[in-house]
Amino acid sequence: MPWFVKIEEGIVDKPEFDRYVAAHKAYVQELIAKGHRARTGYWAERGGGMLLFEAESMDEAKAIVAQDPLVKNNCVKYKLHEWCIVAE
């Protein structure tokens, strides 16, 4: 499966953002359980982060991102890219 990356920037204040972090983490665990090999994290300087995962297609990747609680609750703006691995 191809890899995809959602690079995000927070657009709400931290208390509002933090309301949805637990749901986001639970969603990533669901993705892992479904075989998407998902990983999530934030930039050390704060203010944004990344979700890395496998999906069958860009359409599936878009559907996955649309269900992310941080996206559904308008906490982040993001860009979604297919990531082409050149070395492992």
C-alpha cells in the first residue's frame, strides 16, 4: 500500500485543541488495528504535527483524514500528500 502524510497546523487555541487529542489518538489506534500502520506526532516546537499512514489510494487517504477528530472539529488545517519512499 502507498504511504500518505497529513501535515497539519493547529488553528485553535491549545485548550480547544486538547479537547480532541484523546479522540485523535484513539482514531489512530483504530487505523493501526485496521492495518494502516499509522503514526502520529507533533513538532517539538508545537503548533503542528503529522499523521503518517498507509492507504490503498488517495481517495481512501482523503476519507481517512476526513474522519480524524482534529479535522472533523476544525482544529487543524492540513495538506495531504502521497509519500514516495526511495530508500528503506
